[in-house]
Amino acid sequence: NSYQYINKNTPRNSIIMISDNFYWYVSDANLFIDRPIYFSGYGVRQIITPEISKRLNEIKIVTKSKNYIEIKNIFKKENIHYVYFYNKPLHPKILAKAGLHIVFSNKAATIFYIQ
């Protein structure tokens, strides 16, 4: 499974971006991935702070943008090592231009490594 792949095949200090910002997906990932997650939910109070808002926007850009330079800059600025997509990404060719390489894929998820 994809969570096992991350735990067995990535350095412990790797930062993982979960492409979907649906809270229940991130909650599952928090339970099973033993790595830092770039956005790990809203917290108990459900307050959207400026930092949470920024991270949600950056996840949206990575998930939906066709501007590979913008995507690449987010990864570099935020020091993100892997991106986890539930199912398949919308723009895999754009992600490849941004320096992402598929390291794991099945029916449920696709994981990219960022070079």
C-alpha cells in the first residue's frame, strides 16, 4: 500500500505534501505515515490562520495549476520532497516538467519524488 511505501522507502525527515486538502484524507495519512506532512489539517479549533490559508493555496496550485515553474518554486521554497496524490494527478506532464518523478502508483494513489 502507498503509506507502507512511504514509511519503508523515504528518509524519515522527508516532507510529504498530500495533494487533496480534504480533512479525512489528511487524517488517514497522519495515522499511517510516519513522516512530516506539509499540511496536516486544521486542528481542533478549525481556525484558518494565515499559514494554513497559504498552505491550502499552495496545495491547490500544485494540484490544479498548469504553470510548472510556479509548482517548482513552491516545492523549493517549502522544502517538499514527495507529493502524494489520491488517485491520479490532473496534469502529470506539468508535474514532470516541474521535476517530479513517479516512485509509486496503484489504483488508490500516486507518489512523486521531487528532484
